Amino acid sequence: RVKASGKNGYRFFTPDMNICYTKRISLENELRQAIPNSEFELFYQPQVSINGASIIGLEALIRWRHPTHGLLNPGDFIELAEETGMIGTITDWVLAEACRQLAHWRSMGFSDLRIAVNVSPKEFERDDMVEQLSRFMSTFQLPPDSLEVEITEKILLRDTPSVINKMKTLRERGIRISIDDFGTCYSSLNYLRQFPISTIKIDQSFVRDLSEEHRISPIIQAIIGIANGFGLHLLAEGVETHCQMQTLHALGCNEMQGYLFSRPAPAEQIEQMLCHTISHTTLQSPDFLTHP
Ligand code: C2E
Ligand code: MG
Ligand code: MG
Ligand code: MG
């Protein structure tokens, strides 16, 4: 809205908006320097199997060690990266770094470990997406099923031949695809038949709804039914309490991710966790996975 500014006539920005704009410009410039200055880092959050009481995978979650603002979460900069087109370079960095780290861990003996990476809708639509991924995976000699690409339902809304072809190519090469934040966006479930999906991740908002008195969420029950019906893997995200874990387990969901097991953490901490977990695989309770 055009604002009156007294004697100078009209201007578009109030002083507040100017501060905002200035901040944005400087964040944008800093973001441009983040890769040359090596300020990005991947944190990893374990995905655990309750049955096997083991770490089956790790989700890579980007962090930015900003020179003055400290550790920033993706919520603070991914949108800006998307708007400015810098997301392309960032995605390439994330993919390469995740592959490098996974190859390192697999070479240490964690040979069944897989990694999940988040890919923004626009990035997924990039022409060279599949080739780029394949390139990194062959550079680091990773088997295709050691990588899972997480996309959101939003991308399926586009329902373009290019999206479905890309998904098919990924699946043909053996790379897994999971639907992140499942249940929050797309209202038609028909796409589950159309698109080659491996896993659905129950959004944390539904997990949060599992109350302390073991109330069963009809949405979670429905999602579990859908996963079983379509023969899809299922993983619940945002599991924070024992009660939520037990309820999900009782309902038949065995794979989970959340603060109950571990917060996302830097690679060195995850490595200690991996070593600890492997040497204690005989433990019956998944409690040992809990990060102090
Ligand atoms: P997401 O992929 O759905 O990741 C799950 C988010 O929930 C993460 O936030 C994680 O730290 C948080 N979380 C995990 N367990 C719990 C829990 O028990 N309770 C609660 N309350 N939260 C939990 P984070 O790391 O801030 O990432 C936010 C989003 O940013 C991600 O959501 C993902 O969509 C996006 N993102 C992260 N890394 C990347 C990346 O490398 N590239 C792109 N394009 N997007 C990314
Ligand atoms: Mg994700
Ligand atoms: Mg999610
Ligand atoms: Mg999310």
C-alpha cells in the first residue's frame, strides 16, 4: 500500500519496512558468502526402528553458522535462498556433503546406513536434478538405495510430466522417495497410485495430537491404513514422548524420528551415537537411543 509521508509526497516503505528491507539485503549478501566461507553444516537426525532398536537412517538437516547471528535453522534462510535462486547452489552442496558423509560412515562399517535429504519443489523440478544426484552417488560409490529424497506433497500438486518422469527415473535407479509432512497439504490421495513413492512420513502435527492418555488419532490410524494398503514404508516424525512412541508402535508404526531419540546433531555426535548403538544391539529397550 502506498503510504503518505507528509511533505515529500508518497513513498512505498515505512521506516519499519525499510529496516526489514535492509536486513533482507544484508542477509542476502551474507547468504551469498556462506558457501565460499564454509558456513553451512549438515546436522543429522536418527531415524530409528523400534523393532530392531537400531538406527536405520539419518535425515540431513542444513544449518548455517552465521558469523554474527549464530546457528541458524533452515526456517531462517531457505525461503530467501529459494526467492533469490541461491537454493540451487545450496542444494548441490547439501547433496555432495550428505553423500560424502554417508560414504565415510559406510566405510567405517555402518554399511546398512542410509541418508535422507530434503529437496525443495523448485529444485526437484530442475532438469539436471537426477543426473546431479547420480553423479554424487557414483563419485562416492554409494548404492542407490542408501539415499532417500524427501519431497513434500506440494510438488505433486504440480502433477507435471516432468515431475512424474523424474520420480520414475529416480525409482528406476533404486533411489528412494519419501513424502515429507504427509497429510498436511494435498487433499486428494489419488496421487499415491500415480507416483512412485517409497515412504510416507507422518507429519509431526499429527504425532503431537497423540495425547498423554493414549488417545488414538483417527488421522494417524487412517494414514497407517493408507501406507499398508499401498504397500508403502511408514515413518512418524516429531516423536517427543514415550507415550507417543508406544501409541504409534501399538498402531503398527515401527519407524520413527524425533527428539525422544535424538535432536538433529553435528556429524561427530552422530558418529558417537552410531558406535554406541552398534555395540549395544542386544539391548531390548530403545531407551538407549535417547540422547541425554
Ligand atoms: P522437515 O524435513 O519436516 O524436518 C523436520 C523438522 O522437525 C526439523 O526442523 C527437525 O529439527 C524438527 N524436528 C525433529 N524432531 C522433532 C521433534 O521431536 N519435535 C519437534 N518439535 N521438531 C522436531 P529443521 O531442521 O529446522 O528443518 C525445518 C525444515 O527445513 C525441514 O522440515 C525441511 O523441510 C527444511 N530443510 C532442512 N534441511 C534442508 C535442506 O538441506 N534443503 C532444503 N531444501 N530444505 C531443508
Ligand atoms: Mg524432511
Ligand atoms: Mg517433515
Ligand atoms: Mg516440516
